[in-house]
Amino acid sequence: MPETGLLSKIEAAFPGKILEHYSQYGYDVIVLNRDDAVAIFATLRDHPDFAFNQLSDLTATDFLGQEPRFELMYQLNSLSLNHRLQVKIRVPEDAAWAHTVSSIWKSGDWLEREVWDMFGIKFTDHPDLRRILMYEEFKGHPLRKDYPVSKRQPLVEERDPITNPWPKR
Amino acid sequence: MAATATIPDVVEMELDPTSEVMSLQMGPSHPATHGTIKFWLKLDGEKILNCDVEIGYLHRGFEKMCEQRTWNHVVPYTDRLNYISPLINNVGFALAAEKMLDLEVPERCQYIRMIMSEISRMTDHFTCLGMGAAEAGALSVAFYALEARETLFDIVTAVTGARLTVSYTRVGGVTQDLPEGFADRIRGAFVDIRQVMADCDALLSKNRIFIERMSGVGVIPAEDVVSYGVTGPLLRACGVGYDVRKAYPYLFYDRVEFTVPTGTQGDNYDRFSVRFEEIRQSMRIIEQALDQIRPGPVRVDDPRITLPQKKDVYGNIEGLMNHFKLVIEGVRIPKGDIYQAVEGANGELGFYLVSDGSGRPYRVRVRPPCFFGMAALGQMLKGCLISDIITTFGMINMIGGECDR
């Protein structure tokens, strides 16, 4: 059920902030600037016309060879109004970071850790930006297109509770 | 190993000044955590002050591997996401790829996909409920539930040829039609399954031990559950009736009648009850679909998408070339990206696909529903006892293959 007029409402709410917008496969897509994103996300969550109370998914795509190299994809969902919105933010390779949304949606916490783990995109002000699927000693970020699929990793030193304990948590 | 009580979360817990906070690592290979997972606990006696959940032990590079293969080669990989309900993963991936192709699959194929998805939802729920009850001490329920599950797995085997690694869908259809006598077999199985459910209900619904282990444990408020991105039975147990099948209907879910059960307390007992009722609703959906399904083709007839008949492959050069091109180069999907969600057994199972127009996916991202439940687990467990980890973790129904990919 595509919510008609969602895009025009968003355009009216944030004049000049929406870099691109289009609809596809029954949902709307907008492209935002990295620095405007957090304020817009907060409004999208709290405004009764949008009520995007869930961050369903956050992931990145590595367009190696293109500029900007990375594209972040935020999939927002409103459980009360039953509409979806996809937000994209493009991030260059030499400044691979974005602002955290973990204070807006709690799911942002783990999702951003995964994007950091897999793509090496940092999230500023994230409370606890550790790797999540890989181990701390892992070298590189496996879902980058320049990470070879057959690459091997160095052996990790054995943990010992006395001589080489786990980091404190 | 004693730690100081300076962690902000711990201070809130009104610590007894004489007590000592203990750090404990539980897992990654703990007999009660089916799936490899580690809990970093801060304990005051048996009470959990803080729980840091560590996942990733079953990471096999699913998303990276998908980028190396053709679109149809991804289907067997999706079997290994949630391996208790592999058909839902197959269907979700196929739907996303077909939407990018702007392809309408035949009606019979859509009904088959719907029936098989619901069977998978039932096998998943039976596994979760049976194991959840067994971990709370009700071992008979586990045997009843597994018996019902095996009845369904036998049907899945008859349709697809495999119990778990089914690889049943392809871009543009399903591999083969339903076998002879499928509808009668399902109806016969449902008679047994309804009996099993009545037995389980009788064993549990007035069982004081079970209720006290489950009720009021692992409670989390609805707004936090929503914020954590949790969907499926965990969300509905908190009273939020969100179901992808109702909110964004796909296949023919808008042609069948079913209700979305919800809970009130958001505790483990509600999570159990919601899943229990969902099994009944799945049976309703399957029975209606069996009444509505008509004979017909089960995949699209398009040489760019589906493989030719074997007699053409062996009999003429066009068929042979068609087969070769599809197998070696794969189906070509137009440039673009899509987010497509289906209702998995544990919640919203999303596929985000990016295509660069070649025969291989540029990026395949899976939104695993139990990942979000695991993110919320730390909050659910705060203030509970160690033994409550077992039941709460059981009701999240974390499937390692899906959570860690």
C-alpha cells in the first residue's frame, strides 16, 4: 500500500534538504546529506504525519571506483501508519563516517556496529562501536569490494584468564 | 573475578553494599544455548545486573559469498539462513529478485509458495515451542512437538526432496509441482497436528511449573521493542499487531482470512502463546489456499529466466544454448536496488538486493529478524535470574545461521 503523498509531505517539511527523491516497488526513497540526517530522522520519528517508529534495517553498499564510494541505506518503517521510507546517505571513502542514529532508534546500535564491522564506516558518537560478527583482531572489513574473497587472516593469540585476559566489558 | 560496582547500569539496581558483583562468561558452547552465543554477565548472586550479548560465532560470509555467484545460486545459500524454516527464505529472495525483473509468476506458483511458507512457519514454531518447553522441564511436550514437526518435514521432503536444505524456489517459479495427493496428505497431517496441539495445551496451560517459569519473565515494554527493531511473535506478544502479511501483503495473503494473535504482557508466556496460536492460523491459511489453488504452470515460460525443458536441451541447439547461457551467465536482473520483506517465522525477513545489471548480485543483504531480538535480549534479562536466560533466549528463537549469516 504505497502512502500517496508521503514524498510531497517530506519535501514540504524539509525544504531544500532532500537531495533526490523517487518511488520504486511501492515505497519511497529519499537521498539526504550526511550532516542534515540526524535532525531529519528525529523529525521523521516524532512527527505524527510520518511516525517512523522503527529502523528496520541499515546497511551499506560499496560502489568501488565511483565517487562517493559508499552508500548507506536506512529502511524506516511506521508500524502505526503502515508505510515505509528508504533513506540513502552517500559517504566518501576518505571520510568514511556518518552520525549515529542509535539515540533515535535503539536498533541503530547493533546495525551500526555491523556496518562498521563489514564496511569500516564509522559512526560518530556511537556509544560502543565494536565489531559484532567478526572478532576484534580481524584485519580489514570483509564486505568491501577490495577485500578478496579468499583472503586469509593471521592467527589470533590464545586467551588466558591470567596472562592474556579478555578485554573488560 | 570481582569487578567494581561502577558500571552505570549496575548502580541503578540498588545493590546491597555488602554484595560483590561477579563477572561470568556464559557460552559460547553452553548446552542450553542452542546456537553458539556468548553472554557476558554481571551478577549479584543469581540476579543479572547486566548482560552483554556476543553474536557472530556462526558467521560464514553469506553476503560476501552471494556476490560471487549467479542469482539462482543464492537460493541454496538462503536455505542456510534460518534452517528451520528455509522455504520462507527461498520465497523472500525469489520475490525480491522477481520484483526487480517486474515479473508476475503464475497463480499456482504463488499459492504453492504461500502454502510452503506456512508449513515452514509451523515447523519453526513447533521447534521453538517444543525446545522452549523442554528447557523449562516439560520434556514430553518437546517429543509431541517434534513428532508434529517431523510429520510436516515428511511433507516438505515429498515436495522438495530435502528436509532442510530445500532450495525450492527459483527466480521465476518453483522447481517442481506439488506431488500427487498433496492436499489429502496435508489434511490428514493436520488432524494429527491438532491432536498434538491439544495434548501440548493440556500439558502446559494449567501447569504451574511452566507458567511460573514463563510468566512475567523477560518483560520489555512495547515502545522499546519497537525501537529495537523487533518484529514477529516477540513484538506481537507486547500487543503490537504488526505482521508483514497484513501490513504489506505479498503473494495471496490478501485472499485468505487469518487473524494476527497478540499478547498483553510482553513476557515469555505471551511469546509462547502467540506462537502457539500462529500455528493454528497457519493451518487456516493452508486449508483456504488448498481450496483456492487450481492446476496450472508453476514457473514462468520465459527463456531468459527459466531453464528450458530437458528434451529441448538434449534435442536442439537453441535449447542447449539457452541452458548453457542461463547456467553459466545467470538470469540478468536490471540495474537497481530493492528492499523486499516477507513475514518470517521470527519476524520481518528483509532482502535488500543491489544489481549492476550483470548476471550476479552486486550486493545481497538479509535483514535477519532474530538479530534484533538478540539486541533486545540484554534489556529483557536485566533483573532476571540466571535460569531465566534459558527460557528468554529460547523464546527469542535465535537461529545462528540467520543471526550471524
